[in-house]
Amino acid sequence: MNKSKFMSELAIRLNTLPQHEINKSLAYYSEIIADRMEDGMCEEVAVSGLGDIDEIAQEIVLDATPISKFILPNRPLSSSDIFFLILCSPLIILLIGIIFLIYLSVWLVISALYLVDLSFVLVGLGGIVASIVDFSNNIPINILMFFASMFSIGIGIVIYAPIKMITKKLWGLTTSVIRYIKIKLMRKKD
């Protein structure tokens, strides 16, 4: 498949999106194909290396469509729908609240880890300044304070990388869960 055929097929598959989203996606994939061709690939290989056009279109639709579009119906709510929502609303609100609180508590633990890391570094910096500024005649204590402060800064530096990795993994998990929910709701709507 050549570039123009790929772009026209992609535009057809994205017809449910607003025109600015379609244009943005087409420009993005056009640039990717152009970059691949600049790297020495022929046009057909550059296009085929992108993957299945249906999967690409599905990913674009999932990313561009807010989750509320998948949840809310396109038609007005009937009286039985309203009755069902009123009847189940306490359970729905409770379930959403529990999920939100669990998610919030995980992010608060990660925030606390960043604060602990920052405190190691700040305590270490404060200890270095205190060991240098201390004008008492107790030089062994000042030396001990200096090395303990350096150790504290070292701990802060060492634990930063695992905390950052945990944060990235959690963010990736969040993105995956939202994408999974969107896919399930999209299939349910179709």
C-alpha cells in the first residue's frame, strides 16, 4: 500500500472524529512515513511497517474520544433508564468512590516516597552546612556529621531512581486500564 492510499483509508476509518482530530492524525502519520522514507525505506515498506490500519485507527479513536462518549448513550434516556440509574446510583457512587480512594491512596504513597527522598537530601545538605558552620572545638563530631550528611544525600540519590520507576509503571498501568475500559465500552456500543 502506498502513502496516499494509506492516508485515504485512514481518513475513512476516522470519519467519526472531528475534522481537526483527523487532520492531526493524518499529519502525524504522514510525517512518520516521510521520516522512514528519508531513512532509506521505500514507500510501501514505510507504510507497511506502521502496522495494521484498523488497529491504528482504533488507537486514534480511543485516544481522541473522551470516556464519557462511550458511557453516555446517544439517545435520550427512557423512564426505565432513569429509574434504573436512581435505583443503582448509591452502588455506582460507592463503587466509583472506592476505586477513586484506592487510586488516590496509591498516588499519595508515591508522593510520600518523593517527600522522604527529598527529606534525605535536604537533611544531608543541612548537615553539611551545620558541620562546616559549627565553630565549636569538637572537630570529630563535625567530621562525623559531615560524613553522615553525605550518606544521607547518597541515600536520597539512590532511592530516587526506584521511586521514579514506580511512578512511570503506575502511570503506564493507569493508561492501560483507561484504554482497556474504552475498548470494552467501544465494543459494547458497537
